[in-house]
Amino acid sequence: MLDIATPAPDFTLPQGDGTDVTLSDLRGAPVVLFFYPRDDTPGCTKESIAFSEHLDSFAATGAKVFGVSKDSVASHAKFATKRDLTVPLLSDENGSVCEDYGVWKEKNMYGKKYMGIERTTYLIDANGDVAMVWPKVKVPGHAEAVLAAVQAL
């Protein structure tokens, strides 16, 4: 997990439409990165829909919002089309960004341990520094809480 007030690690990742997003190119505006485990699963779908529903409100503040998972660009495109998502989804297939942001963790389900993405959201300020972190996110009300934090910057 990254500490507040530290520089957010730079990256370049492809999004569902095939274009690349480079974090450092977005300086001058806040950026929200919500890391989620997997496309088209119940919690991830609800979270992505919530951020999509509030995308215009985030845009009104100048903030950019991106979902990040290890799913492929093709998976993201299919997920976005199926669920009518408007929030851009970034593909971190090799997991390097997930590791840099400390969200690739050991998880436990039904007594079985495995590695996966811990649902986490980062708010990065206009200077490229971590402004807020939400670890172990619970989906209901989360997008609204992040929007409120962006509006308070």
C-alpha cells in the first residue's frame, strides 16, 4: 500500500478501446484508480457501474477515473459493452502496476489461499501524489465517497 503524500508510481497501460493511458500525462488534474479483482463478477460489476454512473460528476471536477485489473483489453471491452460501462478500464495483464500499488495480495476463500487483487482505490492529486487510499473497499456507497473526496481537494 502506498502512503499518502508520496508520488504515485507512473505507468502506461492499455485501455479497453486499445489506446494507452500514461499516468504522468494526466498531471494537472486529479486521478482516481480503482483496482478490482475481475471483470464481470458481481462486486466488480457493481463498482464499475457505480463509477460509470458518477463519471459526469467526476468530470465536472476535472478528475479522470480508471478501473484497473489484470484482465485483458479484450475482456475489458466485452465487460464494458455487456454492462454499458462508460468508465475507462485499464489492463495490467502482467500485474506490475498492481504490485507497484500494493494491491496484489494473498487472499483466502473457503480456506484456500491464492494471490489476487485486493479491491483498493487511490485518489491521486493534480501533482501526481497520493491524496487518499481506500483499502479493502466495500462497494455500496464507495463511488460516492470517492467523489466527495475529489470535490474536497
